[in-house]
Amino acid sequence: MDWLLYPWRKTRHYFIKRSLLKSLRDEAAEEFLKILLNFMTFSFLIDRRLRKNIEGFNGLIQFKSKDNEIRVLAEFKNNKLKQKELEPNESLKVTPNATVIFKNAEALMNFLLPRGGQEGKKNRRDILRSLLRNEVILDGNFNYIYRFGYLANHLQLQLAKAFD
Amino acid sequence: MMPEKFPLIVDIGRGSTEDGPGVRTTVFFKGCPLSCKWCQNPETLDPQVEIGFYPKDCIGCFDCAIACSEDAILPEANVRIDRSKCARCAQCADICPGKGLRRIGNYYEVEELIEILLRDRVFYETSDGGVTLSGGEPTLWPGYCGELLRGLKANGIHTAVQTCGYFDYSAFEKELLPWIDLVMYDIKIIGPEEHRQHTGRDNKKILENFIRLSKENIELIPRVPLIPGFTTSEENLSGISNFVRAGGIKECSLLHYNPLGLSKWEHIGKAEPELPRCLPQNESEQSPGQP
Amino acid sequence: MPIALDDLSLKSVTLDKLLRLKKLRDVHFKTRPAVCTELPLLMTTYMRRMDNASDSQEVRAAKRLKYVLENKKPLIQDDDLLAGTTTTKTKGMVIYPQFMGQALWPELETLPERSKNPYNITQAEIDDLNFKVFPYWMDGTIQEVCRKDYNNPTCQKIMERLVFFLGTKAHVISHTVPDYEVVIEEGLDSIIKTTTAKESTETDHKKKDFYKAVRTVLEGVIAYAQRLSKKTAAMAQRELDPVRKEELMTISKICERVPEKKPQTFHEALQAIWICHVALHQENNNIAMSLGRLDQMLYRLYSDDIKAGTLTPEKAVELVGCFFLRLVDHVPMSPETGEELFGGSGSNQAITIGGVDQNGKNAVNELTYVLLRATELLKVRDPNVNARYCPDENPPEYLVRLGEVNITTKATPCFHNDVEVIKTLLAQNYTEKDARNYSIVGCVEPVCGGKTFGHTGAIMLNLTSALEMALFQGRHRLTEEEQVGPKTAPPSEMLNFSDFLNAFETQLIFLIDQSVELNNMLGKTHLKVHPLPLLSALTKGTMDKGKDVLEGGATYNASGAAIIGLSEVVDSLCALKELVFDKQETAFAELIKAVENDWQGYERLHQKAIHSENKYGAGSREAADMTKYLLDFLHTEYQSRENYRGGKYTVGYWTMTTHAGWGVLTGAMPSGRRNREVLPSGITPVSRQAPDLMESLGFVANLDAKKIANSHALNLKYTPARDPAHMIPKFASSVEAFMKMGGLQVQFNLIDRATLKDAKAHPEKYPNLLVRVSGYTAYFGDLNKYMQEEIIIRAEYDLDTGKEVW
Ligand code: SF4
Ligand code: SF4
């Protein structure tokens, strides 16, 4: 029982969960990416079972908006996820394995949480569909994004269970 | 009635298997000497060009009003042409973008028509089909049809003619008969008075022509349209049957009536004739009777 | 042996008599497909633990496949007469980790909840894929190795925008007919002898390795057969039912002999092919791996058995039926949106029947009718049955029978005209014998089975994209402001139609170049990452050349492109020419605004576009000339390009379901088309624009088949008559006429619009309704809504009137 050892993390995790859900509900999606990554970071920290998903996974995924205003790096390394915000014109030392360029916040949300937030099953999206709609453009190794997609989906399912 | 100098054609129906043996292309001529009250193709009655109006296809642009020099365009939803003013110049139909107004009746040079009909030659060959002249009444233009049929025969095409029988036999015999393989001959009503009453003409000529034709070396199929209230009485049918048999013909085909044809009157601005109310509802799907 | 059947329809052979088939068929329809992890797990385990990186790629691939075959579970379905299964599931989705299996990764946990085509998967299987399989192959798929090796090439990026063209090689190369004739006429041991001899004398290392690899994989196939034999023998031991016990013993004996040795009975031949087919699917994606001319290949053994009295036509239908029901034991992998936009397909394994023999003489035989009866009884989507018909050479009763089966199954078989197909192949430098011996791959594509490696579905090109880019100076409305193609002149600078055509050609050539470049890169990567020793062993030419099929080892080499949206583009080009230049009804800029606004506010112009007389399939000279121009242009351009194996590109016009998917992504067009409408399928006219059946048949028949070397799918619907007997002769004569006019291929759905609409609204009322998509057959209920809609609106003709019904 991880959380007994890390009660503060657990509490913080709870609040992140709440804010994530809130951002889904309000569709206040600007903050959504950061909150999601935050949520993922903490989930990996506190849940050993979950951590297994990223064991040995080394990868760098960049998310950026089309206008370059939002740029966030997600780095999987040493069985941890770290995130970093970038300045619009900041150059990268290492080329990311994959870059997700999204049209707008809503597009990103559809892409990352294909189960569609509150809309549930009805409006299911997946990576391919986002590509088809030209809501996102992928550059780089698709498999990294598929893997990220699995993690996002998996967490979303867990979340849904926890709050059901 | 005096036919136009040139025949107009309402439609060239390609690929029908209902107008004679095999797969056929049917040429529908415009103009008919009879005016049967139940006519299903009222646009083939008048030998002149007509303008049909199809409200469903009209987008309300009124380009037609600009094109019309007779001031005959009306702004109503279901009526677009004041037929009393209309000179049938078809300017409006030519300009209409949506095909809300359509020209009915086109002239084709014989060679042009033969060229079109020969396009389907392979279909005739693989199905033992051919070309059928229908209408309206093709025999109104013996010269034109004769040339057309001769041209088709020269290409080895099976030819058939559908007729109401009201024609001048000598012209028919001279111009058409040598090039025809099959005649489908309508006999509607056997009693002369009823015939005149419902079709506008006496049937004497029709019956005489039939007898003469039955003696020719040609395939002849009499056809009786089954129009409830007009032709379906026991008396009429047995009368026709006796008449036909007397001519030595054993086969007769019965045509089921398609009440859907009725709505067509409106498009050409004619009043729908009064019909008895006993029309069956489900006949519309029936295919023509087999001999 | 002359045909000795009293009744060519074999009406006395029914499912009520063949209870085994009835049962197996029920199982097929009742089983929900499930993900199978056997293959990816075996492959991954091998790569992690046993792979020797110092071996050549060819040998590594061979050893890996041998390991798979040696460790794959030997299974037989209850009651089945043929042993061996593609996966461990009754109906298994095969995951190929080196192809694009990872695309399923995000939705592993929600697969069973899919609204269309859900799949079963267990938690253990999810964990296997998520923890063991997928992570291992992240940098090793063909798609990603290609990206890395060629430094993230533009062509790949364009393809990954999905709307311009698809290069399928990263996912699937199968699309071919393996040489099953050698399996029947010689047995695998004869290839092993040849390859062993070559291996020992060959001095060139690379070739030596190739021979070694071939030997290795064939040993693997035989090992799999032996294990099936042991397994069935063991099952026989335990079996209590004496009849089944006997059957299992027979099967065990058969698997002991074949495919190693030359089969001696009809049953043995089917079993031999099936084992090889299963083995090939462990190496090659399960899409469009086709079987060739079964009625020719199997005929000798069939008639021997009949003569010997050990086989009856009824028993043959049963065996063939078992074989068909084996072919549906696997489904291709497709991610959810892929399913929704492009999916609903089976594995699309084609078989070919009828036609002429190598001497040009009638080849229809008793077995042809046996295969037709099995098709008629089972009504399953695989195999995709392709009937060759040679007017004046094949007997009329054969055509009548084909019509009858079409009317009962509503969707199959489709028709290929021998005269035209053979002409086309001769123009592609086939020998006369090989051309006459053609068989069909996948949807409609003719190849010489066993001799051609023709990846006929290598490229799918969206022709409307080229038009779109010409209208918008190299941009596409979907990808918005991005400059995808070269910047061509704006409409204001186009003074005549040829200015526009110049722009169109520039964009089209750009797309052709990109699609070819990508295909060639993927082909080379495929060879590097995943050579195909088993498919090479079963393709003629490779033994002499000592080369893998991916390197040009086959006798004939080609790659196929399929063009989507032909009739739509013809109508649009004609409308543009007429409205802007010929009749000057509108300024070009206005027309562009109109299509940008989906014709809103441009009613008049819209009507003019719709009612233009220059429509594809409607007797217009202008449209015919435009079509000819496009066919010539595409054929010349693709043929002038060489693939990575020294073969040429051929062009075809069939669309699978891409026309539905791409239609949704495509905006309004000058033809009068509106936003998001589905595109017409195959080479079929746009619905409601070709009202006469004869005219549209004639229009397509008059196209020059030599320019359509990858064939086409003409998809039509005929309204079913109440009395089928009344309809058969009409149906047959329409096909005969189409072919006599020079038609290449045609296929039908014999279902009316009302029924299809009802089936869309109430799927439960129509379980397993078979329909023809564009090339293959599928179950209507499995198709996405766009595809269903396309089949509903697809041109339907009434054979009584010859008119399109609306
Ligand atoms: S021109 Fe045609 S579409 Fe326009 S108002 Fe007249 S009938 Fe209607
Ligand atoms: S046919 Fe001529 S006269 Fe008649 S309404 Fe049309 S334009 Fe006017």
C-alpha cells in the first residue's frame, strides 16, 4: 500500500484528480495538458502497478500548439515522468521521439482522452481520427504516441472507476 | 389532326425488357391521333413541343421570367407558365438552371437517331432484343419511321412497333411494313360508341387495319390495356377476344394499368381527365401481363 | 473428365444434409472475434532470447518464423476436416508487431466496448502486449525504421496526413497469390531438395543465405504439419465417437504426409494448401493473401478421386466448405477509427474460378460448380470469389449459373472478362500462357498466380486531392494553410482550361512521385527489417535468381496503385471546363468560392453544375474524352516509374472502403458534389448521374483496358426481381453484353435500396447480410455508417426498364 507511505502525495494526487475532472467538465482546456501530465506524473509516483507501464521506457514527447504558444515536454526516464514547459522559441537539445502538434485545446483533449471527457462513449475519438480530422499532426515515431495513448487511456479508465 | 412536319421524340428509353423480346431501346414519338381518358403519357399526345414544369426541381430563381418574351411566366408555386400566353419557344427551359422547366420533344435526324440506337447493339445481340418504336403514335410519320426502320434493318436489328392502330393503311404498308418484325397492336374497346366516347375516335379503322395486318407475314401481338371502368368489362374483353380470334390470332397480351401516370398531366398544364373512382391501389407495381 | 453432373446447381446438396458445415458455419457467425497474442509473443520471445544478430536478415527472419511454426499450438476445430488454425482463437485478430500492431495499443483496454466490430481480449493478453510485445518493437516496425533510415522523409509525412494517398507497405504487403500449385504437384520436399542443392553449390554468400533461409522455413512448415498430425492422433485416441475417431485418424495421416509430400487425394490437397496458408500468415499480414485458380489446381485430384469412387460431388462440397470456413478463422487488425472509416473488411482472400486454360480453351469443370455450390450455401465473406468468364469460349450455362449464385448470395461472385484481362496482361509483358493462367488478388487485380509478386494494393491515391490542390494552389482544405504540393497558379491567372489542367497535372505528378518514393522506401525497409523467405519459397523465379521476393526474386514484378474518385474528378473537370471556360457561366474565382461555401448561396450555379450534360457514364463525349485523358495520364505516369524490385507500377480503379472514408474528408467539388458526401466506389459512375444502365455499362466497357492493368471494380446494384427465374437471363445477358463491348470487370449487389435502408436501421433483422463493397464482400452490419450509406445510394438499376431507380 504505497499511499500509506506517502500520504502527502496521495492527498495531492487527489486534488490533481479533482482539478483534472474539473477541467474536463468545464472544458477549461488551456490548463488541461499540464494538469493531465501532472496527474500522470503523480500517478506513476504513487502507484507501483501503474509504474510498471513505464518501466524501461525512455522517451521524449513534445506537445505543442500550432501557434507555438503552448509547448510542453513529457520525458519518460528512470521509470518516471517529468514534464517541462518550454518557451515558444526555446530550442531543444535533444530531438524528441515524437511531437504532437495540436490545432487547439479541444483538439488536444480529443486526442489525449479519446473517451471524450464527460461525453463518454458517444463521441469517442482516437488518434487516427484526430489525424483524419487534421486536429493534430504527428511528427516522429508513432509508436511513442501510441504508447502515450495507452497510458492516457488507462489512467482515464482508472479515474472513471475511482469516481464512479 | 395534322401531324407536324417533323416528328418530335419525347424519350429514348434504353434497356427496357418490357417493350418486346429481349433488351430493347424504345423510341417514344410525340403526337397521337387518339386521346384516351386514361392516357398515362399525356406528354406524348400533342405533336408539338411542350414545356413541362416540375416544381420539385425549381429553385425559384426566375431566370425563366427574364428569358420569356411572351410574359407567360407566373410566380406561383405549382404553376410556372400561363399556357394561354405561352408560344412554346422553350427559351425558358433552355435557361432554367434546375431543370424545373423542361422542353418535351426533340427532333433528331434519322442518321443521328440510328447512331444512338446502334450504341446498344451488343445488348440486342446478347439478349435477342432490338428497337421498338412507340409513342404517342409512330405511324403518324410513315416517311420518317420508314427510313428509320430501314436503317435499323440494314444493320440487322430486330424492329418492333407499338401502335394504336389508327393509321392510313396504304402509307403504313408502303413505308413501314417491309422493315418491321413485330407489331404490338392496341385494341382497347370493341364497342364503337364507347370507343369514340373514351378515346375520341371511332374504332372502325383500327379494327379494319388489324384484320388486314393479321394477313401479312409478320408477327402480330394484340394488346389490351386493362383499365378498370373502361376496358375491363366481361363484355368488352370477350368481344375483343372473339374479334382477335376471328383474325386467326391466338395470343393476346394484357397490359396492367399504372395509375401513377395520372400525375403527369399537371406538369404540362393540362387538366387531369375525370376517371371513375374504382382504380385499384396496388396495381402500380405490376409488370405488363404476359401473353 | 467431362462434366457429369445432372444438375449444375447441385440443388440436392444442402446444409441440412451437410450438418457438419451447418454447424461450423453457425460457429463462425456466432463467435465474436478475439485478439490473439500467440504470434507476437512467439516472435518477441524469439527476438529477445534466441535471435543471432550476426546472421543475415534473411536467415534471422527464417529462423524466427521456424521458431514460430515449431511452437505454435497445433489445433483443430471441433468437427472440422482440416487441421490447423491461423490463431489460437476460433476467430482471431492477428497482431503483427513488425507491421502496425501498435496502432491498437491505445485502445487495448476498450476493444470489447467498441460500438462496431468489438473484439474480446483478456487482461493477461493486454498485459502481454503492453508489457512484453509492443515495447520491444517500438523502434523496429517497418514504418519507424523507414522514417529513421530516410530521415523523416516528406513523402511519409504527406502520407501520414492520410488524405492524399496511402502507402500500405508498412502495414501489409501480402496482396499476392502464392504458388500453391507446387504444393499440390510436387510437395514442399521438392523445393527443399532444390534449395539444399543450391545452398551447397552456391558461392555467393547472399544467395547461399537465401537458400538456407528457404530451407529453414520450409522445415518449419513441415514441423507444424507433423505436430498437427501428432495432435490429431492423440485426439483420436481419446475420442469416443467412432466416426470422429476415424476422421481424426485420417486427418492425422494426411498431416503426416502433406504438405511435405505430394498430395494424393483431394482432401490431402486442401489440407496441404491450408497448412501453407496458415504458415504464410505467420510471416505475412492477413490481408488479401489470395489462393489462385482452385478449380484448376485441384481438378486432377478431384477427378481421380471421383473416378476411384472415393469422392462424390457432395463430399467435395463438404470439404471445400470446410476449407472456406477455415479461411474465415482470422480477421485483420484495425484500430477503431480505421474500422470506422476504412474497415468492415474480412481478410479478402480471393479465389478464382472458370475462364480459359493455358491454351485458351474452356476451363470450366465439375469442380467449378462444386466451388459455386459451396459459395452459395455458406454465404461467408471470405473467400472473395472471382469468376473468370470468356464469352464464346465458356458455356452459356456457366454464365447462367453465375447469375443464379449472384441472385441467391446477393453479392458474389464478381465477373472478370478473360478476353480483356488477358490482353491487358500481355501488354504488361506476360507470356501468353501465363496471361491465360491469371488469377485474382484481393479485390480484382489480375496476376499470374505463383509467378507474380505484384503487391497490387501498394498505393491508394485519392485523385480528388490532386484536383483540390489544383484549385487551391497546392493546398488542401483539410490541411488548411499548409503548402503541401507545389504552388501552382491562382485561378485569376488561368485564362483557359489547359492552364488549369497544367496545374492539375503538376499536383497529380507531385502526388504520384511522393507515393512512389514512399513505396520504394518502404519496400527497401521491408527487405531490411522483415524479409519473406516463406513467401519467396512459394513464388516462382526466386530459386533461379536466389533472391527474396522483396528483392525482385519473382518471375514477374510489379506494384499496384489504386485510384480513388475517378468519376467524381471527371465530372468536376468537365463541369469546370463548361461553366468557367466554355460557356463562361461564372468566373473561376466565383466557382471556387461556391465550393468553399459548400454551394451555399450559389444555388443557380449549383444546379447548372449538377445538370451539366457532361457526366461520366451518361453518354457524353466530353466526359468520355476526359476519362480517357485521365486513364492515359495516370497509366503513362505510373508505368514510367520503377519500383524497388525493378518492376513497374500498374494502375487500377478499385477502392475497398476508402471512397467512403475519403469522401467524408473531402469538400464540395465543381461537379456539384457537396461537402462530406461519399465518393463513388471503384470505377462506378456518380449515383444519379448515369440514369441508363446500358449507357453506363457501355461507357465503362469502352475504356481502354490496357490502361487499367491493375483492373477496376464496376459496382452496380440490380433491383432483385420477385421471380429469380425471370431475372437470371436478363442478368446474364447484361453481363455478356458488357463483356462483348470490352468490359473488364463488373460486380453486383442484388439488393434493393429499401432493404438496405432497413438493414441500416434494424441491423438485428439482417444478420450476416452479405454485400459487395468495392472489390470484396463483407457483412453489411460490420461496415461503418459512411460505407453503408454509400452502398445505399450506389446506382441501382432495374433490369426491366434499364433505368436507374431512385
Ligand atoms: S428558371 Fe427554372 S428554376 Fe428558375 S424559377 Fe424558372 S423554373 Fe424555377
Ligand atoms: S416556352 Fe417561351 S413563351 Fe412559353 S413560357 Fe417559355 S419562354 Fe415563355
